[in-house]
Amino acid sequence: MNEAKQEPGSGAQLLIDVGPLLVFFAVNFLAPVPAALKIFVATGAFMVAMIAAMIYSAIRFRRISPMLWFSGIMVVVLGGVTIWLHDETFIKVKPTLYYLFVAGILGFGLLTGRSLLKNVLGGAYPGLDAEGWRKLTRNWAWFFAVMAALNEFVWRNSTTDFWIGFKLWGALPLTFIFAALNIPMLLKHGLTRDEAAPAEPGPVD
């Protein structure tokens, strides 16, 4: 008899989504190597942590979400190219590609009248009506489009250390703050107040 798939709780989901990125930051800061090599060592650790997150999700919850698959493949491919060519450009471009992909998918869902975001976050927003899902999808699509442009601007006009700092102290907090700012709107569209929990569609990049 097949075991039923389990949905990860908020703590486990946060570990899966954010854990690999925190490993990247920690290794970049702590690795006992010359400064010029830190990002390459951190990229390798990021790849290993992302694969570990996917394996954990598959074993513990018997599934790997489509967004985790996409993010994991991007980390492994672009991270591998970064290390192979010794060119950090590829790992810096990864967030841009991820943000554009998510924005495009969400925008396509809006244009075709399908709630693609509900398939990803349905369990995080119980009771939300169709209009709430439409607005949430629109908001996240715009957010990710802006984040793609912001990532491009930062990595092209700053040092590697500044870009890493921006990801840790800029992009990561902005994502969680944006998720929280959507809660009042969602409460007006049927979200169960007692179970309201900020969530974002996929791993944080």
C-alpha cells in the first residue's frame, strides 16, 4: 500500500526553501580560503545543499515541488558552469533567470485565467477566494519581475561581496516582507485569519 504524501509544515518548508541559500552565505563568510575563491567554494556548497534539500523533500514528504526542481537544476547547472569556467557571472545571473521564470509562469496563468499559484500555495492560504488568488498572483508576478531587474542592476554595478550582502540583507528580507504585506488583502478575500501564514511561491533565490 502506498503511503500518502505529506505536506511539509512551515518550519520544514522554510528549511527546504531557505536552507541552501543560508549555507551559501555561511560558507562564503567562513571558508578558510583566499577572498577571490570564496564565492566558488560557496557555490559548490550551495549545490550540495540544494541537492540535499531535494533529497530530504523526496524522502520526508515523498515529493519534490516543481519550483524546487527548477531551482535545484539551475543551481547545479549554473553553479557547475561557474566552478568549471571559474566565472562567477553564471551564479550571479541565476536569481535573475529564476525570478523571470516565476514571473513569466504567473503572468501566463493570469492571461489564461488559471490559478497556477494556488497549485503551489493552496495549503498556505486556506479559504482564499478566486479574486484573492488572482490578486496574489498579480502581486507576486510584479514582485519577481522587479527583483529580476534589481538583481541585474546590483551584480552588474557592484562588487561580488556587495552582491552577496544584497542577497542576504536585501533580497531575502524583501521577499518575506512582501509576503507579509499581502496578508491584509488576503484577509479581505476569505483567508482564514487564524491560519494565515506569509508564504512565497518557491525557494528563495
